[in-house]
Amino acid sequence: MRLTLLAAVATSPAMSQTSSNFPDWHGTTILAVRKDGQTVIAGDGQVSMGQTVVKGNARKVRTLAGGRVLAGFAGATADAFTLIERLEAKLEQYPEQLARACVDLAKDWRTDRYLRRLEAMLLVADKDAIYTVTGVGDVLEPETGVAAIGSGGNYALAAGLALMDSGLSAEEVARKAMGIAAKICVYTNGELTVERL
């Protein structure tokens, strides 16, 4: 799978990532699908600490910018909310310019001493594009219209890519792919939050 790299202060190995910085904290699968003019981000509800499920219905997908942008997060919840707040500020600064807002956020995230310690990843989308934003300074756009992050991200990504050529809508692809990930990844459940544009 080829990726379009919008900005990078450092390199990132893959579109779907899990962080080794917090190995005991699992529990997120976020999948974004853009197909036939529809953009969807789906996230599961499971939060786990080690081998224990501590919550089954967490909401890890949000709408931003008056409903024009979707964001899903993986990683530490407080850290992710801090990043989402920063992204919202960037979107106010650069309205209708999601790529620029994401690049500016990634730059701040990489260079700011406080933000650099945040352990989370974001999957952000509007009606035209999907971006993965990482703490190492990357803003990645998939050419396939599918991106995923989190513990079960690789499973959801593979399933989503396989379903893209089917007659399913973007939302149906996202729901089906997340269902497949939930059957494989022990840190992913079937309690989905799905937001669409």
C-alpha cells in the first residue's frame, strides 16, 4: 500500500500503528473509510488495562468543526482529548483546510516539550481526505481511502481494503471491517461508534 506523506519531521513505519510506549494500555480500533463521496470513521468501545476490560462502551470518535470533520483516537484518553482540542483550535485558525491544520498540529506535537509526551494517535477526516496524525510528526494520507489505528488497526485495515471493491457503502465497509477486527483482536469489541459525513 502506497501512502501520501504530507509532512514528516520523522518517519513512520506503517499506516496502522500501535505504540510500544504504553504496552499495558490497549483497547482501541479506529477505522476510517472514504468511498463514493461518503466518509466514515468507526471506533470500538473497549478499553483494557493489561488483561482486564475496564469499559466496553467508550466513545473514541468525535465530530469537529461544526460537523465538517471527524476524528478518532487511539492511546491515552486525556492525551487524545488534549490533541483533539489543539486540532479544533487549528481548524478555527485554518477553516476548510484540514491538511494544513493537521500538519500544523503534527509540527507542534513533535516540537513542543509538553505535547511530545502525549501518548496517542489521531485519525482525522473530512469529505475529501483522511489523515493519520502521529506524535513523531507524520501526517499520512492513504491512497486507498482506508486507514486504521490502534490495537486492532491492522485487522480492520486489511478487512476494509478487502471490502472496498464490494458493492457495500463506506459505512457498511467500516461496520463489517470493524466486526472482523473484533473477532480477531482481544482488545477490540463490537460496541461501535460510527460517525459519517
